[in-house]
Amino acid sequence: MLQEFKDFIAKGNVMDMAVGLIIGAAFTAIVKSLVADLINPIIGLFTGGVDFTNKFIILGGDGTVYASLEAAREAGAAAFAWGAFVMAVINFLIIAWVVFMMVRYLNKVKDAAAKKEEEIAAETPAGPSEIDVLLEIRDSLVKK
């Protein structure tokens, strides 16, 4: 079993996946900052200063009003944090959009490189085929 584990770890796909996870974690931090520091203020501007991250409803409570979602959670109240969910959806949409744009760009670059290779192959003059060379050798031997 240990050998199988070593073989599994040694595969290139596992290392690619590990690099992807590390980059994904860093990318998540960037997206969180993008949403919290840039997009939320813009959304707040259009919604009259509403900040979704602190929107919640206390379920079955004693009527206590909490200043923030964090305060409600610290007090142990059952909070229906719909604002946090909205922000998670916004984060997902931003990440999905950025990944889509990256894949789209990479596909364009890949297609351009393939097209350039095809053009180079088309410009390269084709030499005689193997059969042509053999026929030429045969003909020259017959003449002697």
C-alpha cells in the first residue's frame, strides 16, 4: 500500500493538482478582496448603502436585536445569514467569470499558435516523397 501511495504521489497529475490548489487559494484571497473592497461598495452605492454581509434574520429568538451577524453568532443565536449567502453567490459568479475569461483567452492563444504552425507547414516547400527518391535512384541505376 505504501508503494501504491508513492506511485500515486509521483504522478504528474497530483503535482499539477497541488499547484492548482495553491494558486486557487491565492486566487480566492484576491477575489474576496475584490468583492469586499471594490464590488460591495459599488453595490452599496446602487442599493442606498446596503451591505449584504451583515444582513441576517434571527430565527426563533427572544427578540434580542444584534448589531451584526458576528455579534449574533457569538451570542449563540440561530441566524439565517442570507446576506452571507448573497455574497457567496457573488463571489462564485465573479470567480466563474474570471475563469471563463482566462480559459477563453488561453483557447484564443492556443488557436492562434495552431494556426501559425499550420501556416508555417503550408509555407514549407514539400520535398520529394520517399517513393520519388527511390524511383530516381532506380532510374539512375538502370541508366548505368
